[in-house]
Amino acid sequence: MNTRRKALLILPIIVLSLIYSCGPSVKVTNDYDRSVDFLQYKTFAVYDLKAQEGQMSQLNADRVTNAIRVEMINKGFAEVITNPDLKINAVTILKDKKKVTSNSDFYGYGGMYRPYGYWGGGMMTGVTSYNTYDYVDGSLIIDIVSAKTQKLIWQGIGNTELDKRPDNPDEFISSSVKKILAGFPPGSSIK
């Protein structure tokens, strides 16, 4: 394959990686009940997510619900209305926060070291500048409950700093839910 052809094949990969690297990154953690056999679960139902006042719009609540459905179906689970094995609920927490950063610049001159010892005193001056910026700390918590025992068996949390609205909320929410649910069911990848 010639060099030009290779470059044409690599170019779309580079462009896609740049696009995805510009969006906010989501830090994901999860926890689960280690005594549960997750292979016994085959069906699920998503609770009716309501937009919480000041937390999430109804549009975003619908996006989260749809993303959860898509991911669970892709993992081999069937969505049912009555008697599901698993009940899934999602909650968002948005907090206005402020971050302070500092930068110190030191400059000056020092003494000299000679073969017969250190000679002369130095002088050093420093300037520290402080910057603040406001952002929204956003968390999406996905709880998975066993319908039989009514106990929480798995929880995934995605957290990110949002300094502006995502350009494409459908893509951002879908990819965030996918990252959060990547650890479900524990111990296996996609069924």
C-alpha cells in the first residue's frame, strides 16, 4: 500500500480522536454486591426518570433513559414492563463549584561556587498569581436493584466538570452512560 493511501486511511482516525478528546471526560467508578450471581438476571425495566428541579431537563432525562435501554439491550438483557429481574434508576447531582489555581514565578540570581567554597549571596524574587473559575460538578449515578430482593446490587457513578454545555448532548450522554455501564455485569464484558 502506498504512503498516500495510508495517510488517507489514518486521517479519519486522527480527526475522530481529536473530536472526542475535546469533550469533557467522565471519571467512572462502580461498586457491586460480590455475593450476587449476575448470570441469573435476564430482564430489566428502567424507572421513569423525572427531571429534577434544577438538576436535569426532561430532554436530558429522556436521553439518559434511552441510553440505558440501548446499553442494556446491547449487553443481551431484554426490557420488560412487568416482573423484570432488574430495576434500573438514574439520578443526577449538579453542584456549582469554584476552582482556584495558583502560579508562582520565581526569578533572580544566586551566588557562585568556587573551588574554595560558596561565594556571594543570591537574591530571589517571586510573584504568585491566582485564578478562579466557576464550573458545574456533574454526577450521574445509575443504580441497579434486584426486583426479587429489592436490594441494590450494582451502582455506577460518572463524574465530570462541566464548564459549558456539551455541543452534542445526545452523544455526550450516550457515551457517558456507555462508560458507566461498561462495568456491568461485573466480571464479564458484553454478554
